[in-house]
Amino acid sequence: MNIRVTLDGRPVDAVLNDSPAARDLAELLPLTLDLEDFHDTERVAGLPRKLNTDGASEPAAAKAGDIAYYAPWGNLALFYQDGPAPSPDLLVLGHLDVSADQLGQATRITIEAAS
């Protein structure tokens, strides 16, 4: 599922996978979110509501560039470093084609449906 993403006003290539949680995120679009650093590994932002995690795939460790969802807190997470060990609470939703430096310094993301 292609999406349009801008980080601090600069476009980046991005795609969502076909998981139930990623499809649920797509239903919330467009979104503009303020990002904060978390553990020098990811940029995080709260979503307007929790996503549907029914039918989630097997846990996978997030890699740099991954768009993920942390279910217990309802956060969107953008990893600029490889993440922790796989956890059923962390669902990878897609991927951003962006440098770790740009993603690690981003303060605002806008996500829109691709036209």
C-alpha cells in the first residue's frame, strides 16, 4: 500500500504492508503528527485512536526505516536504528526510504494516502 509521507516538509518514499493494523492506520489518513525521540532508537507519536491488531503476523524485530505500532501505548514508531528483540506488542506496519540521520532528527510527519 503506497502512501505519501513528508518529514519536516520533505517528501520521502514510503509503503505500508497489508496487515490489519496497517490497513487500519490507512483509514486514519491524512495525519500530521509531532514526533519525539524515544531511547535514541525511534521517533514516536500518539495516534488519534488505537489500531486494530487482530490477525497480527508473527513478531519481528523492527529495523531502521520501519514504521511500527506499539499496541500497549497506541504509538506510531519510526525506527532510525534497529529496534529491540521481536515482541508481540510491536507490529511493523511498513517502511520509509530515508536516511537514519533525517529520520532521527524529524520533528513532524505527515502521512497521506497515495493518489
